[in-house]
Amino acid sequence: MPATSWAERVALLAAALWWGCATTIGFLVVPLLFMHLPTPAMAGAMAAKLFTAQTWVAVACGLLLLLVLRKNQADPSANRSMAAIVFVLLGMLVALLSEFAVAPRIVARENLRLWHSVGTVLYALQWGCALGALLRGVRGERSA
């Protein structure tokens, strides 16, 4: 197995941070807020702030991953899959859609059932894309 470069290590850390942050906030912290804070309104307000922070983690990690993956595209020995770039771009897109299209509607309490459902689906897509970037983009296709 070839030695990993610093760029690959940074990409691994970025992808792991993105996926780990999405996992921790979405599947652990936010549910705990709703279980332990006195009112759903308090939990929702805090959850909104956490989801905003997570969006910016996703964007920063995604940009870093794109830089590394783009650089590795020129290196035939790296054999990076185009799928990794698609995962990163799609994950960043759904994170930004959640932040700027869905979150304002939830905060405005506009058709909460619909927008919470849309937000949940987008968050799950982002989580899957971050996982795909972690597994596909960092590991690459070295066995090929």
C-alpha cells in the first residue's frame, strides 16, 4: 500500500469531521435537546443554531475536499473517482439548501410539518454524501 500524502491525510480528516459533525449533531445532540430542554421552542432555537454551525462545517470541509480531490485528479496514480467529487458537491448543495431555503421557513413556523420533513430528507442526504465522500474520496480506488 502506497504511503499517504499530507493532502490525503487532510482530506481524510476533513471528510471525517464533516461526517462526524453531521452524525453527532443530527442523531445525538438535537434529539437530546428535545428530550431535556424545558420547551420544544427552546430546543428548536438551539437546534437551529447547531444546524447552522454544521452547515458551515460542511461547506468548509467540502471545499477542502474539492481542493484535494481536484489536485489528485491530475495524478494518475491516485485514481480518484469522479463519484467522490459528486458526493462532495451534492452534500454541500443540500447543506446550503437546508440553511437558506428550508431553515428560514421552519424558523418562521411556516407549514412546520412539510418543512421539517424536507429538512430531514436533506439532512439525511447530506449525511449520506459526507459518508460517501469519506469512504469513496479518501480511500479512493487503490484496489483497482
